[in-house]
Amino acid sequence: MTAHNTASYEIAGGHRPPLQSPVNSVNVLTKRSCRRRRHHQASAFEILFNWILKPFWLRQSDELINVSDVLAEQVKHIDANVIQVDEANLPGESRNLPIYSLDSALTFERETKLWGRAFLQTLEPRLYYVYIPFRQQDQLPNFDTALADFNLAQIFTENQFTGGDRINDANQLTAAVTSRLIDPNTGDEQLRFTLGQRYYFRPQEVSLTPGQPNAQNTDTLAAATGQITKQWFTDLGLQYSTRSNQVERSNVALRYQPEFGKVANFGYRFTRESLKQIDVSAQWPLGGRWTGLARYNYTLLDSQLLEGLLGVEYNAGCWAARVVLHRFVSATQEYVNAMFFQLELTGLSRIGSSPLELLRQNITGYDKTNERRTGDFNPFPSF
């Protein structure tokens, strides 16, 4: 039997303040004050300011540089992780770990115009520091702990493991910057760009396998997501290795949805030496009351179909019919074929095996043609 207890303590003055008050001390800067000596050893803040904030954000002028709003946020907290193992072969084994983290962020805002539209643009640099001392944990059993996926969400967490059987030691800093384009009238976020990287001040010693330390991933992560135009939506992700100077992982997703009942998705996923896939799906009118449904997910490494879907939908107004063929590779690497037929009396009942959930999972943006929404249709509401 293993018991996990976690206690959290707030440091005085370390509560999360509401992001409402501008920081007046950095509200007005001059170009001359931003200059640095050529041979000066730049700090992390100077690099962030001179290479990211200044050229991208501030007006290049000898006059005063006015930043409309600068909001500051800082969160400090200490956790204590305690585990007690009551196994017959491990009497009295325990682990006590203090965990310290400091999360600091700034939010800059300005009004801008892009593609003839007015936007509120933000720039949000963030620094996240974590310190956890090393504790020997090889003697403790590992029931369900694994290494977490390396992504933009994970680099802002304290533990690189999922589950509580292992807690990594850490002396690391994560630096990231995010920029958003927001509709000033509705508050909807239209586009978001993020760039981040984690730095290690000392090697980590805790691992899942005794004597084999985990690789310390310092790759650069980048992401862009949102609405490009009223008809186009994108979701892009990139993991770039600064050691080998090559892309380790990437994903590209584009969606075209000009109106109700019309959607086309294009996707590409890549992981070095393990994954290379294309993914295309669509819902598109064929003429009359007929609509075509399709998905094609193909692996380029193995040159085979991973999942395919083909179907049609007929909308008669008061009733609708759907026929869908589905083929996919199972966990045993064998093909499984399925067929769905459904007759629907609009607003009353459905007869037959329903393919609706399957269609929603395989065709992003799928809509039932016999349930047309009223009013102005916007395929990309606030997200």
C-alpha cells in the first residue's frame, strides 16, 4: 500500500494578484536607455528585452516609447511531497521532498491593425523556475509512473513524470513568450503565437530506470493557433533541437470551412524516426440533397492506410439517411472493417447504428445537414 500526501504553502506576498493595475515604473522608456554596451555580458532580461520586446513591440524613435499597458504577475509557492510505503518487503520506506517554484510574467498590450482590422495585441513574456533537491527513489516501487510528453504545457510543470511514484530533482528555468490577437469588440482570441524553452542548471538524477538518467530535453517549442480568416483555421506546432539543429517533431493542421455543411481538413504529423503521417478529411455537398463524407489517414513510413472513412448523407428535410464505411488498423495490426446505416426522422428518432460520433471524431467541423443553425454562421466562435 502506498500513500501520497501533498501539502502546499503560500509564501507571504506570493499570492496571485489580479491583472488590473499597470506597472507605472516601466510604462515609459527611452530608446537611449535601452542600449547596452557592445562587450557587456547581457542578462536574461536584457536578452528578452533587446531581442524580442524592443524590436517587435516598441517604436524605433529617439522620442519616448510609450507602452499602453504593462501588467505584472508573480506566483511563489512551496510544496511538500510525502510518500509512505507499507509493503511487506519494504518496511518503513518513505520519501519527503520540498518543492519550490517561482512563476513570473508580464503582459504588454497595444492596439494594432492587421488585414484592415483592428486588434488588441498582447505580448506576454514568462519565466518559470523550479528547484527540487535530489532524493534517492530507486528503492520505491513504480506502479503507474511514466515520462510525460514534452510540450508547451509540460515545460511549465514541476515534475516531468506522470503519477506520484517518482518526483524528479530540478534546478531549471523555463522561458517563454506568447503573443495574442484579440477582437476588441467581442474579446474573442483570434490568433496565438508561443515560443518557449527550458534550461537546466544541473543534470537531473532521478529516472525511471536505475542507473539510466533521463535525457534532459532543451529543445525549442513553438506553436501558432487560431483563425487566419473567416474561412481558415490553423494549428501549428514545432519542436526544434538546438543540439542537432533539426526539427524533432512537428504538426500542421489547416481547416477550410466557408459555410455550413462544407469543411475540409488537411493535416501532417512528423516525429523523427518514428512518425510521418498525412491526414485529410472532408464533408462536402455532391449535388442536390447529397453530401459526401471522407477521411484518409496514411502513414508514409510504413506505406499503409491507418484509418479510412467513406460515406454519404441524404437530407430530405423532415428525414435524413447516412451510410458510412469505416476501416482502421487495430492494436493487433489487423484491419477492422465496419459499416453503419442510419435513418433519422428529424426531431423525433433514429433507426439503425449511429455513425454520428464516428463522423465528429474523424471529420473536424462535421455538421448534420438536417440541423442547420439559424442566424449568421461563424465556424470559428471564441476559442
